[in-house]
Amino acid sequence: MTATATSVTPGSVTPGRAAPAGVAPPREPPREPAGPRRRWRPEAVALVAGIASLPMLLPAGLGPGPGNTALPDLALIVFAVTTFLWAGTRRLPVRWPFLLPTLLTVLAGAVAALANDGAGALTLVKDLFVLLWAVCVANLGRDPSLFRLALRAFVWTGTIYALVMMAGFALGLDALSGRQVDGERLMFTFGDANYAANWFICVFFIVRATRFPERRWLRWTVCGILIAAELLTGSNGGLLALCCALLLGYLFRLLREGKAHHAAAVGAAAVFLGGGAVTVVTQVDVQPFLDRAGQASPIIRDSVGRTTGESTDSRSTVFATTWNMIQDQDHPWGIGAAQTETQMRERQESYVQEAHNDYIASVLERGFIGGIALILMVSALVLRVVRIARRGALKPEYARLVPHPELFGALVVVFLICALFYEVLHYRHGFAIFGLIAALDLFG
């Protein structure tokens, strides 16, 4: 047999044999570089923290701060500074959506303050301050990843807060549920049941517009949680807005898909059924039935049980009083921002309350200029949602995040209907959601 010689390269080391002195050991193959360490982006943290703070107006029963300030206002300061630094370091222009109607609103309030010895001047600062929610959300929304994060933050924080509120209600912990002292309506940390209802409805429509969570069973579970939370607030105005927005959202979807004839048929049927329901409520005394239902459930008593009784009477009184106040004005400049309750007290009205109607409050408190400002704001919102709802209007990266942008139109309908029953156009979360709409219109 012939022995096979093993060739040894100079400087190499035979396995099982130590390297000779003076010979360097072989180098190990270079390792693959580790991926970049994931870190929290300051603008992302500020965005999520700001959205999560929106309901924290009166947490754990705490009172408001100076000038009716709250935790979201502190979060907004950090959020705004972070957003402007983010835009500045990237040399990106800061866009100011809804600036013109807001400035006109401030001008109307300033003129009213001058005509009424400075009444309501502090509210003008709040008008500009709340606009920053829309500005910050809209500008960060130029980055699709941050826009996606904002949508997810609304969905998850809204769902978690709904679960916390319902858990507090089930356990009898009023600090968590925000249950009213004189009833069963839940306010969570908003300090107002109608405010809470509007928040949960808004999150519900964001879930529907984004189709997130992506798993259908989980998405419908989230929707069910949000609807249950809205019902526990006992807000009749919120329930009406929800029903109307669901119908209109479906009609908008049919129109977007080119099914105008289907939309017309559904709309006609809805008008017929809605008209019949209104006729029954106005012509038939349904209060005894509501009273019996209210005896079985305190929640029903404090919600739909008030439909033809206390709730309707009080709002009719406020409407009549504010309308008389408009007619009694000596000038067209208004009585001053947020001065309705004060003026009612000075007039010794039988029922003293805020206007509870954005349309009346704008004209009563800020005069005809305030009315024009409100029309501009509504027009700007409607124009933006019409543009983003057109088929193929969104870029692919934004269209994937918002498959049903027409439902943002339904969201605007929620605010327009709720504005008939309480003043919503200065809600902090409302302007944050308006920022989402502006981001889709400006950058999507």
C-alpha cells in the first residue's frame, strides 16, 4: 500500500497539535455585524404619550388645574416641542392645518372681548393651544411609520381605557369608572359622560377605517368593547351620532365603490324608516314604556329613559334661552367667549347652563365673525375628507394603513351631530383626529 502524504501549509497548525512557538494562531472568521440596536425615537414616544394622555382630564377624581388645564395640556407642550425639533433637525416645513378658521375664531373672540370689557380673553389662548394637537399629529404624519403608530395608539389606548372603565364599573370602583354621583352614567376620566362617549365613538371609527387589528375576530371584539363603553356613558346624543355615522359611512363606501344607485336606495329606505321613527316618538307617548324599562335597569333609565323627559326639556330650555340672548344683543360682536353661563346667571335665568350647542355658541359668544369661522372650519374638514375618500387618492403606503378613508368622513359627521347637543369643536382628541385627516390630505 502506498502511504498518502498530507501537505501542510507553512504557518498552519495540524489538528490536535499545538502551534509552534513564534507562529501566530489562525484568525477566526469575521462575525457578521450585529443589527442596529432598536431604540425609542423621541418623537414616537411623545406621540404615543400625547395620545394616551387625551382622556386624562380628571384622573382618579382629581380637579382641573389653573384655567381649567389638565394633564393633556402638559403632554401637549412636550409633544409640540418634540415635533418642532423633529421637523427642524430634518429641515422640514411645519404645516399648519386649520390655521385660518382658528385665527378667525380667535379674532372673533378678541372683538367680542373688546366689546364686553375683556370678557372671555383667556379662552382665546386655549383656541390656539388646542390647534397644536392637529398641527403636531399632521406634521408627524408625513412619516408613514409615525402615522401608523398614531393610528395604533388611538386604537389600543382607546380599547384599554374602555376595559378599565368597564372593570371599574363591574367592581364598583368609581375612581376607575367615573360613575356620576347622581346616576349610573360613566364618565371615565373625562369628567363628562358626553365627552367620554365621543372619545369611544371616535376610536371605534378609527378601528373601522384602518381595519386594525388585522384579525377579524379581534377587530370585532375591539369594536364590541368600544360600543359597550359608549352605551355605558348613557349619552343619547352620542348614540344618535353613532347610528347616523354608521349609516352615512356605509353610504360613503357605496359611493366610493361606484354603487351610487345602491347608495340612493339605502338612503331612501333610511329616510323612510327614520321619518317613521320620529313620527312615532313625537306622536305617541313612549315615556311610560321608557319608565318601565328604566325601573328594570338604571343604565336604561339614565340614557334612553331621558329621551322624551328630562334631557329633552333641559336642552329645549337652554336652546330657547340662548336664542333669546342672541336676539337681545345690542351689537353683532357676541357676549364673549365662554360667557354663556355667566350671562345667564346675570340675567337670572331659571336654568343656568352652558350653550350645549356649538352652532349657537359660536354666534352668541363670538358674533357673526364667529359664525363665519365655524363655517370655514366645517368646510375645511369636509373638503379634506372628500379629497382623501376618492378612490385611488392615497399613496400606497397610506392606503395600506387606511383601507377605508371614507369612514373619516363618518367621523366628521359624528362631530357635526354631537355639536347639536354639546360643545365638541374644542375637544382635544377632536383636534388630534383632525390632525390625522390633515396628514392624509397633505402627505398621503
